[in-house]
Amino acid sequence: MRIDALTVELRPRSMSEASDLGVLMVQTHAHSVWRTCAPVFGLTMLLVLSTVEIAPWLPGLLIFWLKPWLDRSVLFVLSRALFGQSTSFADLWRARSSVWWQQWPHTLTFRRLSPWRAFTQPIYQLEGQSGKALRQRSSQLLSGHRWEASLMHTIFATIEMVLNIGLVGVLIWLAPNGGGLGFFQWLFSSDHMMTSLLGTLAYATVVFVLEPFYVAAGFAMYLNRRVELEAWDVEQEFRRAFSA
């Protein structure tokens, strides 16, 4: 990795400060993130919603389960943004083999319910290791930081739940005067398919907006851990000094 090409100022940070840096990365590169990932997300949502006739609860479950796979596109954009590169869907499409299909069975099975998946995802997706070396690398970066990674995961899961509840509240609030409760009763007493579709759309909206911030927080924590282990901040300063 070309340390001198990084656009982020590297220095040791606390893990909470590192996660804040991730949020700032998404805000700075918001256009690239959502422009690139929106087609992937939109097509996935269409396919997911088509399963509502199989079972009303299935679309929501599929969105939940596919989040780590969708996160891979977000991480691709952020990894390029780290070096000041803007990303379009054409760039993602050219890299689709490594981004979408590499290690996808593990992404959706063994690693799906990991409470620190955002922190370890860059190891699996960006470092190109496998087997014993990959397991050792993951253990090395996680050592002493499982609690912080799990806490970040829990915070974002809580925010996701609150936003979902808030969207339902907005629907009730926007109903005609005196009709909020009636709308709520209609929603849950009407056809299960309609209820499922509305619930899935609300959940999908929250995931689409929130998930890039979650991925970026984990990515920034990963970068911070590498600064700790490999003294990237020192190397970056040396490179700047000798290039001056």
C-alpha cells in the first residue's frame, strides 16, 4: 500500500475517534458512495421484494442477511476514496468479480452474525490473504479490540432500530387529523402482503442510508489498528520529509 498517497491524516486515535473519522469519510465522499452503490442496492431490493409472495416475512429477512454482501460495494468505494479516487458504478462493475463474488459464501454464512464484521471486513476483502494467514491476521487485528468493535456494531444496530420505529411514527404523524390510529390499525389489519411491503421498504430505506456509515466506521477502526501495529503515521511523516 502506498502510504504517501493516502488522503487521510494517519495518527494513533482511540477507536471511538476512529469511527467518527469513518463517518466523516462518508460525508466527504457521499456522492461517490451513493452514486455507485444505489444501482446494486436498487436491483437487490427489486429481487428481494419479489419474494413477498413466498412468505410475507422473507423480504425483510433477506435484506438483513444480505447486508454484508451489500457492504462490499461500499467498502470498495471507501478504499478508493482513501487515495483520493472518485468512484462510479462503471468502476465497480469492472471490479465486480473481486468485490461481489470473492469469498461470498463465507460472507453470508460463517461471518454473517459476527459482532465485529465491519472491523474485520477490510481484512477479508482488501488484504488478499487466505487460510491460516488470514485467520492469524484477523486475530492479530482483533486482539484487545473486540469490545470496541462489538460496541460500535451494537450502537449502529440500535440506531437502525430507532430509525425504523421513527419511520413508522412519521407515517402515523403524516396521516390526516385524527386518522393516525386508524391508519395504524388499517396497516396491521389489512392484507399481510401490503404490511410486509411497507415494512420492507421502510427497513430498506434505513439500511440504504445508514449502512455506508457503519461500513466506514469499521473501516476507519481497521485503519487505526494498522497505524498501531505498523506505525503508518511515522512512515507517512518520513515519506513527506524525504519528498520535500
